[in-house]
Amino acid sequence: MFRERYRCRIERCWEGRTLTTHIKGENVNEADTTGKKVKLILLLALPAVVENFFQTILGFVDTYFVSKLGLIQVSAVGVTNAILAIYFALFMALGVAANVYIANFIGAQKIEKARHIAQQSIIVTIVIGLITGIITIFFAEPLLKLMGIDNNVLDAGVTYFRIVAIPSVFMALMFVLSAILRGAGDTKSPMKTSIVINIVNAVLDYVLIFGFWFIPEMGIIGAASATVLARVLGTFILFGFIQKNTSLTFKKEYWKVDSVHLKELFILGTPAAGERLIMRAGQIVYFGFVVALGTNVFAAHQIAGNIEVFSYMIGFGFATAATILVGQQVGAGRFDDAKTYAKLCMYLAIGSMTVFGILLFSLGGSAGSLFTEDKAVIENIGTALKVSGVFQPFLAVVLILTGAFQGANNTKFPMYLTGIGMWAIRTLLVYVLGVQLEWGLLGVWIAIGLDIAFRAVVLTVQFHRDKWIVVKVEPEEDPESHCHPQTTKESMSGCVNNY
């Protein structure tokens, strides 16, 4: 067992500290029964599920309202979102790094370190958000042309892209501020923020897209403007919640750029960004294959994706709990408990997402009729969602174990695995099955499902082999140690002999 194997090492590292972390009144490190652990998981996961639900609703409402303008507008927003996903990859990677480090430090009772790295992550986020905004100003049209879309779709896409992405600093801050709060064990505040901004977005969507009273009809411009205004509001709300959190309250001296903390963020965040960039780059390529199948097929693909994404809200909720709880347990040196929490999160997610998969398989076709009256498009949507329903249990495993690996400071393995799955399986098979064999959208979604299944199997094998935790050792606390500052738990047995 990890605890027995590395006891002397852990005692040396954490001597004199109380390894106790509280999440909303619950003692994480003393949850010694399965029932208590499940309760802790649900306390973290359910607010995250609700938050993801409302974030999903935002995309769903946007797509619903935009679909009333026409399939060209739906395709324009879909293609734009494929490019925006690259921006999201950078912002989410920063969020992952901040989340994991804050959870580790709080698990180790290093509150000041958690506060310090939170503020440093905000500085980096603002800089990157401004850079992506500048890139959008100059390269919006060339980036969208890479997708190979028609000129009528391109014009609408460029308009939407510029409005949404030039102020992307707010988009970035929402990702990272939410991640900071989750790292501190607070999943309720991001949930509340998500509820508020989605209500605001839905109202603004209707008013700005179709016009109301003295406000003129703005079409796709209105949809983009509503999204931006909702994000600005969400950013200020999240800042307010952080200021109220005693573990994260800002300190003036921590706004000074700190190269040590920035290096830590980049070391952990770079592989996480790499994983998402690999995913998004592959997505752009196979989106191009789907676009080649026709505008109606691509519209069906986008609509199916917006329906299927409801399953992600469940998976991401439990993945959030896994990242937080694994991160805190690893920070406290409790490796057995980290693995137990990861397993429980995975089992709960598999059960929940399997039920949702059955719903997708049974009712997916009828859901497509909410977006369009085109029978061919509705049929394609139903086909895609049937395939998606079959692969839901595998998707649950991928989401939760990726979150657990990240919570255990291991962002490199998911990156390598995503690269193999995306390029050697998904993108290749989308072309072979969807285009060459002319299976159309059926082939596209089978390819996606096979990639997910492959990654689920590999992650599970690595997890059960106990090759998933990376333990960070801080040199300043162990000046006599000759071990490398970052090492996997398998190699720690050599460090034990030093003590």
C-alpha cells in the first residue's frame, strides 16, 4: 500500500502539520468510510453538475435561437466555436494548473501558497486573454478560412468570431476564477455564477437576436453580444466570491510577478494545454472532413453535439470532484485515499452517464426536431446520438480518470494519450469511415466513439497499475534531500533510504 510503503518519507515531509482539509464542514481526510467519501464527492460534484448544466444550457439556448435564423448561422457559430476551442484550451489549462496546485497546497495546509499561486494565475490569465484578443483582431478571417467553409458562412462566422473573441480576457478569467474557487473546495460559487449569467444570456439572446421594444433585431450579432455581456458579468461575480473566501482573499504583495510560481503553473499547465490543443487541432481537421459532407450534415453534427454535451455536464461534475479530492489527498500524502476517491468518482459517473446514454439512444432523434424541420438533418442527428449513447460509459471513464490524473499532478500522460487517440484513431477514421467509405455522419461518430473507448481502456490500465500519481517534493522543506523536485511515486522508494 502507498501509505505503508512511503510512511517515513511522508512523515519527514509533513512533520508537525495537521493533515486535515475541510470542504463545507466535511473533513476530507477523516472520511474513513465509503459512505462518507461518497457524500464528500456528491457535495463537490453536484454543484459542478448544476454549473455545467447551466453552461450547457447557454450553448443550447444560443444554438436554439441561432437555428431560428437559419442553418447557415448555425454552421457559422459551430465553425467559430471550433476555433474558439483553441483559446479555451489555453484558458482551461491555466485553470487546471491553478486548481491542482491550490488543492495540493490546501491539502498540505499551506494556505498562503494557495493564495499566492491563485493571484499569479490571474496575472497570467489576463496577459494571455489580451494576447488572444489581439490575435482575433488581425487573424479572424484567415483562421476561419482554414475550415474550408463557404463564403456565405464565412461572413457570418467572422462577424460572430470578432465580437465574441476580441474581449476574450473575460472568457479567460471566467475559466480560471472558477478553477481557483474549485481548487479551494468551493464548487457552489461557480455554480451560482453560472446560473446567473445563463439567465442573463438567455434574456439577452432573445432581446438582441430578435429585437424588443426600442432595441432593433441584430441577428447573429445579437447572439455574440449577449454572450460577451454575460461573461463580463460573470467575471465580476467570481471576483466577488474569491474575495469572500478566507483561503483566497487577495493580498497586495502577491500581485507582484513571481517567477517561481509562474514556472510551477507553466510546468503543470503546459501539458494540459498541449492535450487540449492536440484535441482542438485534430478537431479542426476532422471538422473540415465533416464540412466537406455538406452544410446540412455539418449543421446536424453541430446540433447533435449540442444535445450530447448534456452528458458532459455529469462527467465534468464528477471529474471536478476527482481533481479536487485527489489533489488534496496527494498534497497531504494520502495516496490510498486519493485512489479510492478516484474510483468512487468513476463508478458514480459511469452509472449516471450510462443512464443518460440510454436516453440519447432512445430519444435523440426526436430532440433534433427542436432545432430544424429538415427531415434529413433530423435523421442524421438521431443517428449521431444513437452512436453517442453506446459510448457514454467509456466517456465517463475518460473524463473522470483524466481529472484524477491531473489532480495527481500528472498532466503529461493524458496529453500523450490524447495525441495518439485524436490523430491515429479519431481523425484518421473520420476520413476513412465518413468520407472514403461514405458512411457520412454515422462514420464520423463511430470514429469519435472508438477514440474515446481506446483512451478509456489505456487510462484504466495505467490507473490500476498505480502509475498515475506524480509527487512534488519542495526543496526548501527538505534541504538534505538529493531527490529530483518532481518524481513519480514509483521512484520514491529510492528517496526513502535518505531518511
